[in-house]
Amino acid sequence: MDQRFLPRNEFHQLIDVLLAADYSVIGPQVQNGAIVYDSMTNVDQLPKGFTDAQEAGQYSLHQSNNPYYFSWAAAAQSIKPLCFKPKEVLWKSSISDQGTLNFTEPLLDVKPTAIIGVKACDIAALKLQDQHFLEQEYVDPTYKRRRESLFIISVDCAYPAATCFCHSTNDGPTNQTGFDINLTELENGFIISTGTDAGQSIVDGLQSYDISVDQLSEKSKQEKTAINQQRKLPHTDIAQTLKHAQDHQQWDDIAQRCLACGNCTAVCPSCFCHSEHDEYPLNSPEVSHVRQWDSCFNHGHSYIHGIVIRSETRNRYRQWLTHKFANWVDQYGRSGCTGCGRCISWCPVGIDVTQELAVICGEEDA
Amino acid sequence: MPKFTLPHTVEVVERIQETPTIFTLRLRFVDQKQQQDYRFQPGQFNMLYLHGIGEIPISIVSDPADEALFDHTIRVVGRVTKGLSHLQTGDQIGIRGPFGRGWPLKTALGKDVILVTGGLGCAPVVSVIRYVIRRRDLFGRLVIMQGVKRADDLIWREQYTQWEALHDTQVILAASEEKQASWPWHTGHVTNLMDKAHFNPANAIAMMCGPEPMMRAAIEPLLREGVPENDLWLSMERNMQCAIGHCGHCQYGDKFICKDGPVFPYAEIKHLFGQAGY
């Protein structure tokens, strides 16, 4: 893998080449006081000089004179919505005048899409979503279409927030795999490496430069700083501990604080739960059968013929945490957490998953 | 291979009212080729889709050898089952399936088969009863244990009488809340009548379906009698919306009931079975 250098003032080339290659380009930008991924055509839309301050129950942006485009940690929402849409029509059904029932799959208008600025936590979580939607007995057709059209330009994370713990989950902060192109942002520009042939063909279209020894040493210095993350997971075997801690009093303690709002599952890059319902428009005989993100914190999630299996918040939080850190290992060979820290920042009451795990694992002071 | 993510159109060939709230739909694919290609195992389920209302999982109750039709027996509980109950002959609905792991009928060959069910839990198990009776020589004794609350809850009443008359077949029926003297069978919980069941524990397999407390109450005496854990099979139910292991609702610990089950050997789920919140 050949590494090249692209000066910051020539970074627009990357966007131009992607647009010329007929990709829709999505990148990070500031909207309503948060960094979100949205369509872009111009390098000036990137969040230049912005850093994010994240703490339990807190998220804020701060702008400085630093020239970096990617000096922030986890965007408010992950890249999950790109392939696993918050809402998606699964099929349409209609009944003819003769009473014939007809089913059709929706026509998906999916364009090749390049996303710029994906962090290692989200790359790892995308791999988890791929495992869930593509690599089991049944393949999800809409996820597959969107996933195959996705071109990923990742960036090594050099500015972890106080909520980050991707080093502890072995998912970051630098990218080893799962990208078409990877960027390392240095003071004067970017080290570019490629992970796929598609990535290489885009890089070939750039006017780039050989990298210097100084740039490589700046990169390795940056990696060392970035892994000094403040939060980490307990050292014990979390999966086994959780399976044997189903009666732990901490579940009751959490339930005193948890609002069961489902924010954590909405921002989690790996959560896959969704519900299905019918939408019957008043002006058309065609019904859409729709899936929509759901949360194991919702009352109806465990409903079955008149009974709610998890009516108590205690059991809902226990379900979420035990699934994420224990059952996921049995289902997909690893934990479902990639250390992005979003569930900590976006929890309205500041519940910190690393803290709760520490208590349950008996490592409170670790 | 059929598409499992898009329903196929089937029509109601016959509708049978079993009790005031329970009915059976006999269905056939509109596309003849689909009907010919359709194969299922007893214990598997289909997703039944009612246009504009929604989709629900229902177990298949007919015999897999009946290739012209397949049957679903349904109790009216919610919106979709209520809508389905209004269907008439010739009406069309959508079907996805079959899904899941069915009953271990190959493992059961040559063994005494004990079937323990409660309430409408009998529907998935009735598919086994019919299966065994049609292939009677391939199995040992057949013990049918069915518990209901009241006499009215018992569907297929005449069938139980017919089954009772078959050789090597025992029917134990109990109604827990029935006070009428006209009820000819036992009163109380059927799970308390295990000592009346005649089978060889060393060569028996038990299949059960119904409320979990009932299955729990049945497991205890069966284990005590000496039936191995791996020969106790349970059909489990949880909220299911996709049936293909994606929507997450039916997760039971590390299992997806829709694709890893709905039928499980007890040993696979006993660490969670009966635990509140799972």
C-alpha cells in the first residue's frame, strides 16, 4: 500500500475527483451545534477548526484557529443511517378490484456514495452491521444495496473526546482495515493510504506527493497521543461476568436514573433493532410495509400477546448491556461495543456505560 | 429458493371456526408452482400478512405431507388476528416462510413421544400428533397431555377421543378451572398427572408448547422420571417482526427465537428459562 501526501490547501482535489467519478459525497459539517454527516460539494463545508467537548450527558463544539478539518472525535450520529436507514419501505402491497393481492419491492434509488471522515469506531461498527445484515442465514436486500454503493474515506482519530474508549475495545483510534481510502491528518495536510482498488483509482486521480520521514514521525507521534484515552472498559472477562450478574443490585441502581428514553440505542452505531408497521395513505390504495428503528428500551419491544416481558427499566437496561457486551460475543464473535462513547454523551442523565460495567465487574476504582 | 423478505400471495380455501375465538385458515399459494415447491417441518411457522393491517408469526398446524394446502389455527388476540378472523373463502393474504427450527421428528423415531401442551399451545404440538399418527409404526408410545383452563378452551375435542382409542396411545386431559360435572377428564394441572403417563424414560422424547410456567412444571417430573435434558424440547414464543433474525425483538439471551428456534432442546435455554425479563 503506497502512502502519499496531500497538502491541506489541495484537499478539495479529493472531493472534486469523487464528484467527477459520479459519487455523491457525504462529509462532516456543523449543523445545529453538532457535527453531523451530510451531503457536500465543497471543502469549505468541512468543520475546520472545530473540536468537540464530550462528557457524560454533554456535547458541545468549540471553534479555534487550528486548521484541522477532523479535530473532533465522534460525530453526533454515526454512519449507521447510510446503510441501515432509520425508516425504510420493505414492500408495497395493493389489492385489485378483483381482490387480487399484489406485492412489490420498492425501487431503491441508490447512488454510489462516498463518505469522508469516518472514524475507527464507526468503521468497526459498520463491520458489525455487515455481520448482522449480510453474513447470517438471511441477507437484507436494502442494506446490501446501500452497503455495496458505499465508498469509505476514513480518518485516523487524533482528538479523542473524554467519552472515547475505542483503544480499550481494540477498534481504534487509527484505522487498519475497512476503508477504501484512509487519511491521517497532519499539521500541513494528509497522509493518504488506500485499502481497495476502488480507493486506489481515486487516489491515482489526485495530484499527490511523496511522504517525508518527518511526516511519518508526526503520524506516529499523533497515534501515541491519541491512545491516551481517559475511559476504558474493565479488564475482567465482561461477557462472563455479565452472564453471572443478572441479579446484581446495580441494575436497580441504574433503573433509578435511567429514563428508558432509548437515546443510547439511537446513537449506538451497532444497535440493529427495528420494528415493522403498515402505512396506509389516504390518497392511494397502495400500502407500504415499513421498518423503523426501534429500541429495547421501548415498552412494546418485548410485547407478546398481552404480556410485556420487560416491563421494568431495570430489565431493559440489563437486556441492552448484556446483549451488547455478552450475548453479542456468542452471536458475532466479539462485543457489540466499539468504544465511540456516544451512549455516554447523549444520555440525558449521564449514565456512563464504562462506569456501570466497572461496578458490575467489581473494578469501580480501576 | 423462495424469497423470505417479500410475502407471496395465498388464498383462503377454507375457514373453520374451532371455538368462538379460535379459527383455522386452510391456505394455498395462488401461484401453483409456489405451492408445489413449498415444504415445511412441523413446528416451523409462517409470517401471515394482512393487507394494510400488519404481519404476525403463526405456527403451521397441518401435516407436511399434505402438499395441496397448509393450515394455521389462530386465536383472536390483537389487531391482526382479529382482521384475519374476518377472512372468507377466496380472500387473499401474504405469506413469508417457513421459518425456524421445527420439532426433532427424526430424533424421535423409535422413541416414546410425550406431548405436553397448555391452552392454544396445542396448535404447534397437534402438528406432531397428526404426524406421528400418520406414521404410527415409526414411533413408540404416544402420550398426549393437554391442559386447559376451562372445557370451552379445548379445541378438536372429538379428535382427542379418537386418538385415545388408538393403540399405544394415551390421552391425558385436564382443566384447571373447570367445575362442570360434564367434563369427562381430569381437573387440576395436567403437569401434576405425569405419574399417570406410561412411557419408557430411557427411550422417550418430550415436546411441549404453551405457557412457560406450565412447561417448567412439566420439565421437573420428566427429568425426575429420567428423561435426559436433551430429549426435552420446547417451542418458545417472543415478539417477532422480521422472522429472519434481523429485527432483534425475539432475542432470548444469545438466541434469536425466530431462526435458532422456535423449538429448542431444554439444555440450550435452561440457563434463561423462567428468568424474569428474558
